[in-house]
Amino acid sequence: MDVYINLLINGFAIGMAIFLLAVGLSIIFGLMSVLNFAHGAFFVWGAYIGAWVFGLTKSFSLALLSAFLAGAIIGLTVERSTICRVYGNHVSQMLLTMGIMLVLGEMIKVFWGPNILTSPVPAYLAGSWDLKGVIIIKYRLFTIIAGAFTALIVYLILKRTRLGVIVRAGVENPEMVQALGIDIRKVFSLVFAFGAALAALGGAIMGPLGGSISPTMGLENQLLAFIVVVIGGLGSFIGSLIGAILVGLTGALISWFLPEAALAVNILLMAVVLLLKPTGLF
């Protein structure tokens, strides 16, 4: 029984980290109709910048903030220089963003090298608690709390602010938002930058969770993010949250019994959802 509790905690922790990657992708896809295959690159840049800043300053909070800001800057730069030129053309979006993914991935190797690097847990989050035989790892609990807090902030922005109203209206009818005198292109840029920042934050949190980072971790986790988006439904905040938790729990449980089948089971879960409800759960 203790093993299953630990697996559930681990699954929730992984799910929350994936949620930070998936929710930005979902909002970008839902609002801007952009097939962004470069989203995983923001994730891996966040992981490397977070580990680099933490190594220099020994401040984990500063590392997370740096990753978030770096993700926003990179995302805004990519959107204004390239993505804005291919709105409405999905084939061009796929080819362009795949190229951006490769370029940003190679730039990681230029700055930090191609080898796997360690991503240590800060001292105050290291170790675990033993609660009557149930081992609760501190950093996994932190990941769950950080993901839940970020989810709350994103929810409040989308549901309780004027920007959130514009974003949600833009998902439903971008032409009407433009007709009301709102510059939807600026909103697109802001949303894209925010989605990239959330992905980078997820990478900075995921690094210590796994203990190491590599230039390929963006591509690996991006596949999980797309699975989450398809399961939850495009543009759905709640869908991204529920989908990420399902993927995290499924991956953790299956990895314990049959590690080779973890990804295949998540893909199967996505296929079942597509068969029963093609638009996603939400």
C-alpha cells in the first residue's frame, strides 16, 4: 500500500510539471490556432537556465524566476520574428516550428554542451519525511504545490481579469474581438510569451525532479504535452490540468510495473479519448 501512495505522489508531481508545459501549448493552440512544435524548446531552455542560475546564485526562487522571464523573452522573440508570418497556415507552422525546435536545441549544446548535466535539488527541499512507512519526498510535494499554485494564478488571470476575458473571447471568436477595437495581434504576442514562460517554468521545476537535464528532454516532454492537450481539449485550462494529472498518474503507475509500456499506454489513453470524444474531455 505504501508503494502505491508513493507512486500516486510521484504521478501528481510529474503531472503538475507537465501541466505547466501543456497549458501554454493548449492556450496558444486554442487562441492562435498555431501548431507549435517548438514549445518543448522553451521547456528545455527553462530547465538549463534554471539549473545555471541556481548553480551561480544558490537561490532556487531566483532560478525559477529567471527561467520564467527567459521563456517569455524567447517566446516573444520567436513569435514576433517568425510565427506571426505564418498565421493561418498550419503546414508552414509545423515546418517552421520544427525548425525552430532544432535550432534552439542546438543552441543549448553550444552554450552548455551535448552531455547530460545534473540539476540538483535545493538543500531545504532535499530529503524526505517518513509518515508511518510512507516516504514523502519533499521536492515532489513542492512540485505538486507549485503546480497547483500556478494553476490557480492562471485560472484567476483567465477568469477574473480583463485580459482573461479577451483571451477567452479570442478563443471563441477572434474576428469579433478585432472588430471591438482590440489589437488581437498584441494579445497573440502576449499569450504566446506567457505560454512559453509557463513551459520554461515547468522545465526549471522538472529538472531537479528527475535529477538531470539533457538537450533532448524538450522533445520527450513535448509529446506528453500534446497528449495532454488532445485528452483535455484545445484551449481548455481545466482540460489541461485534468489531462496532465491523468498522464502523470498513468505514467507513474505503468512505469512501476512495465516501464517500456509507459508512453504506449498514454498514447492508447489519448486514442480512446479521441474515439469516444474527439474534441477532448473538456
